Amino acid sequence: MATFTSTLPDDLLDKLSEYAKKLKLPKNKLIEAALSLYLDHLKRAEYVKSYRQADNDSDMIALAEEGMEDYLTQLENEAR
């Protein structure tokens, strides 16, 4: 595991210390969990943005519709 050193504003460090005590966690574990959640949030936001862009792309919509038609055909063939 690598070591990371950073500076934080005093008020943020005070909040970190407060919650670390409340949760009975070391500050580094609380930072690790918070950063992990935030990075997951950013990744989800990227997905949302890409889906919104695809929604306005007529080629992407046509490709998705074609794929759905193929999927429906496969389902109908398996039902027989």
C-alpha cells in the first residue's frame, strides 16, 4: 500500500476528526471509504452522460433497435 500526504482546510480536518471519533474509525479509513464512494459516483455520472449522448445519436438508436429485433427473434425461436 502506498503512502499519500496531503493538506486539508482546518474545518474539513475538524469534521474528519469528529466523524472518525463518532464512527470509531481511523481517519485514513474514513478518507479511503469516502474517496471510494466519490470515485464510484463520478463513474456513474460518466455512464449517465454517455447514455444521454447516445439518446441523441440516431446511429446509436438504430443500432440498439436492430439489436432488440435480433433478440426478439432469438426469443421467438427458442419458444418454438
